[in-house]
Amino acid sequence: MGAVAGLSRGELVLVRGRLEEFAGEMFESMRRKDQRRWGGVYLRGLMLDGKRKSIEPMAARLEDGDEQCLQQFVNQSPWDSEPVRRALAVRMSGEIEPEAWIIDDTGFPKFGKMSVGVARQYSGALGKVGNCQVGVSINAACEQASCPLDWRLFIPQEWDEQSELNEQRREKAKLPEDVHHTEKWRQALEMIDELISWGIKPPVLLGDGAYGAITELRSGLEDRGLEYVLDVKGNTSAYSEDVKPEHPAYEGRGRPPQGRYREDPSSLRELALAAPEKTAVTVTWREGTRGKMTSRFLALRVRPANIQLRRKAHNAAEELPVRWLVCEWPPGEPEPVKYWLSNLGAGTPLKTLVKLAKLRWRIEQDYRELKDALGLDHFEGRTYRGWNHHVTLVSIAHAFLTLERKHCPPARGRQPDPLPGRPGATSAPGVLARHLPHLPQRAAARPPPTPTPNLTEHY
């Protein structure tokens, strides 16, 4: 992706009225007027043209910027990020009308050992193990747009070890005493429960192999009555649909013996390779920038069957549940290259399964926009409160630009113009414009925005 800049001062002036209205709605839970004021200033700092979106350079670029006040607002001010994220999640769920929620995480590269949650750990952003923080998020997504709804900071297990270093850095990071290491999949379930408690009904849940491989996550979603399409590995254990537990003959004394699955399970890869060749069909799931995105896919009904699931089925005296196995098997490949498991109904069309499985591309685009255009990983503070405040504010800035794109779409077939005097430098909303085609219009409860000069060529 090319160089990314922000809005010019003139562009920011022209959208400021709508931005302040949106910010007022998001910041309604803040008790003090000065908190709401500095929240608006911070949002403008995130959107204004500039290479770094940390507090010092943002304050220097804004006419009403004050570094000390912004530092206090983000790092020390006691406003609660939870009701702010709730307002954002409720508003954007209605605006985007998501087809799915995507579970994912992203890294925040850091120097040193004192920033909250920092450790040597794998970061998708780095593509390797590095010194970073990791944030877990739930994102609402449809083909046209997406938005983070909720966040959790992952606390590595080493931060819970008893040591003088940990005592010092937990105190300096102001990490609450009740916040400890929690697996990322558990954090995802906690966020889903929180979003449900806010009155938001979950659509289908999506996640990559780091989440799909966790039996407890899939079981947790099923226990909540939620549907999913999750990436898994080809070596995941499973039976074909027709395999049933064997019941030993009952001799008439004592409790009747329960059925057991006696044969060893296969893998998803083995089940796919054993399927008739003509079972795989060609599916087009969306129109990309270079044309239709098409591949060959195979869908089978299988019974996931690792030891945890077999033990659970035995204890409940039930058969292993049947699930969809979806495989991407491109022409010319000797075997499938991707696998998904889904608990969607038996009558679900293959194209629907594929479309959902492939919707995860939106989250990768989200993270690039949030980081490159809006400074998600530019935050230099070290505290737990500061991290939560920053990711919440960046999510609000992203949501505002998404709504601008929805209500004031640029002319079809036209690329965003470069900023004046900056050949090749695209505005932050310009990045969004490439990947946010015109959202379907619907009857809105809110009045349409006041007509303004068409700035959306930069959105």
C-alpha cells in the first residue's frame, strides 16, 4: 500500500460539524464537559494529516492542541471506555448491518519491558515473534464495511509471575489487580457476552485458525446458540457423517452400556481426499479489484472427533454432532489449501458458506486502515487505561469515516484524488474509499446529513 496521510485542514473544517455531532453521541457517558472537549480534539488529531499519531505531534498540528491536556485525557482521566464502546457498537451495528462478527487480534510493536502487557510474543503485524502488545477485537463486518465493536488487551502469563519486575511494571502501568492472563479465545467469548448484554444480536462468528483450532471456543459458541464459520487445520480429527457409536450387547444386568466410537478418527484432510473428485465445484464469492474472485470448493458433512469431543458425547450419551467441512481446493492443486468448520444448518448453500469463510479479508483491511491511517499502533503511553482509551478513540474515528463514506459516497468508477501538493499521497479516508464501496442505503432513523461540498473523493 502506498503512502498514507490524513485530512487536510480545510477538509477537516468542512466535516467538523458532523464529527462533533457524532462525537457528542459517542461521549455522552462522559460526565465532564472538558472530557468531551478533549475527546473531540483527540479525534481531530487522529484524522488530521501527519506521519505520527502519537500525542506530541498531534498536539503540535492542532490549533487548539495542548499536549499536557491530551496526555491527561488519554492516560489519567477516569472516563470509562466501556460505555463509549457500547454506544459505538450499538450505532455501528445498526449502520453496517453486519453479515458476521470477526474474532481476531493484532500486535502493537513496542520497545522496552514496561508498557502494559508487553512481551516477546507472536505478532501477525510483524509476521514473527517480537516485543509487542496484543489486542483482541470483535469486528462487525459486511462486504462493504466493517468496524471494531469491542477490544481486550491480552496480558501474557509472564505478567502474573511473582517477581520484583512484575510488581514494578504492574504498578507503573496501573494494571488493575483483578486483570490477569486470560487466553485470547476466552477474551473473545467475554466480549461476545458483553456485546449480547448491550442488546446486540450476534450474526455468524468468523475467526482464523488460531481461534478455530480451539475446541473450547467452538463449544462455547455452540453452548450460547451461536453460529460460526472458523478456519481449522487439515489435521483436525473427524469422522464422516455416517460413522455411529457402537453399542455392546446388553446382558440384562446393571446399567445398559453406552455407545462408543471404536474406530480411530480420520483427519479433515483425509476425508476431503477420499471424497469423489466431482464433489468439488467452482464458486465465485465476490468481485475484487482485479475481477471476480473464484476457486474450487468442497463441502462435506463430518463429525469433529478429537478426544475432548468424544468424551463429551460419551458422558452425555449422545452422538457426535454433524458439522460442515468446507475446503478450498484450487484447480491443479493435489489437495485442499484451506479448511473451515461450520455449525450452520444442513441446508446452507455452499456459496453462503464460502462467502462467509472468505469475509475475513475485511479485518485485514481494517487493521491496515486503523494503523496506517489513524495511528492505532502509534500510542506511546504505557498504562492499561491509556491503551483502552486510545483504541476506543481510534475505533470512533474509523467509524466516523465509515459513516461519511456511507452517506456521501464518491462518484462511481472514480478513484480518490491525491491531496493538493502531495502527489501520490492519499488521504486517510482515501484508503477507506478504495475498500468501502457504496454501502446499501436503507431507511434511517436519523435525518440525512446536511448537504456539504463533496469531500468524499478523499473518503
